[in-house]
Amino acid sequence: MRQTISFDIDGVIAGGHYLQWWDRMPETYAALPAIEGAIDGLTRLTDRYNVYLVSGRRFADALTITRIWLREKGLDLRDLCGVIVGIPRMLKPIVIESLGSQLHFDDDPKVTQMLGVRGAWFEGKEWPGWEELVQDSLKVKTWQDVSVLIKRILG
């Protein structure tokens, strides 16, 4: 039976800077670059694992725009088990656990802290008070680190 892993989108797969609430519009998300190695990394992982993308993106047509963005960046959506958007921060761990995800990568240290040993923090942007939140967390900085950690934790 294949193991399940999950990923946040913004700050883990899609790059760019932190978006203030007034910048969170469809055209802004559609123009974000992919983080180096993210699409190739996801493609390789879907050969071996069930992969879900779980995001807090909440804007008009968020799912459609996210799916188009992923396709344009070169990801075959048929290889993913699902793309889920609109999940508030406090509910993300519940959704991730309900998917059976053994490991989740997120750039929000609060989410990774709530997941405990199942959460890996994708370092990139600073969050207020983040130092305390991530001191005991699994951490990655690149998609190469993601592959190494998955292999170490899940085999």
C-alpha cells in the first residue's frame, strides 16, 4: 500500500513573497513562479506516494486557478490524489490527518507545530514568533531536502 504525503502550495510549491490580504487576488496567484525543483520533485514523488496538495488559498475560483497554474508549470494533475484549497490554518491539521498523510510540508510553522512529528517546516519566510514554533520541527530549505527527508522518514 502506498504511503501518503501532502504539501502546502504557497511558499512550498509556488514561490514569491508573502501576500498581504489585499494582494490575494486570482491574477496575483496565477503569476507566481514555481519554487526551484518543486514540479520535478512532485512528479517524482507521485510515482511512489499518494500526493495531496492542501492550501489555505481563499479567493474567487481558487481551485480552478490553482489547477491551471499547476498544469502550466508542467505538473500532470492526473498523478495527484487531490488538490484542496480554502482550508483555514486551524483546520489544516485535521484535513491532513483525515487524508492519512504521514508527512506534510508547510511554510507555516504553526501548522507544522500542530502536526507534530507529521509536519515539516519549509523554511523560506519569517513568521512572527517562528523561532519558538520550529525549534523541535523537521526542517527543509530546498526540494532536494524534501526528497532526503521523505526517504529518511518514510523509506
